Amino acid sequence: MAESSEPPPGFREERLALNEAFSRDLNERKAEWIDGGQIVAGFRCECWQVDCGERLQLSSREWQEVRSRSNRFAVAPGHIAGEHETVVKEYQHFWLIEKHGEAGDIAEELA
């Protein structure tokens, strides 16, 4: 019997949420370093793309806005998974997105 090359139901949504949660965790550590007076190279784009290397320069106020809800993420302009995310606000240097559906539920559980 041939194996299916399709991922199991929900796999893509889970993978998206896990990738973004990983970047969120890294950025939260960077925020702590900034609060401690250390210089960092910008926040990592929290998009779904595993190999994304974009860096975002966020002010303290912008960072707090991103973290105001557990299903919100800061991404480089255009870095969205359309069917799972909605752009909440477009800044010139980053977009604030909100995950919804199963991917949003997973992101909230991982926060």
C-alpha cells in the first residue's frame, strides 16, 4: 500500500504555530536583554517561514502591542499565511498579524 504524501489534517496549522512560537520565544529573550541594557540586533520576524532571516526594529511600545495578545505576532511586510492570519496593523517596518482558527488556538496554547 502506497503511503500518502499529504500531511495529516491539522499538520500545517500546527507547524505554522510552532514556527511562530519559536520566534516569539527568541524575541521575548531579546526583550529581556534590552530591558537589562544589552544591545541586540533587532527582533526576529515571527512569520511561518522556517528559514526567514528578517530582523525587525521595534520600539518598546510596538513590542508591547505585539505581545498584548497571545495570538499576535510581528512579521516583515508580506510575510503572512493568508488563510490562517489577518493583518491587524501595517507599520512601515513590520506588520502586526493575528492568527485565527486552529493555528490561533495552538499559538495561544503555546504562549
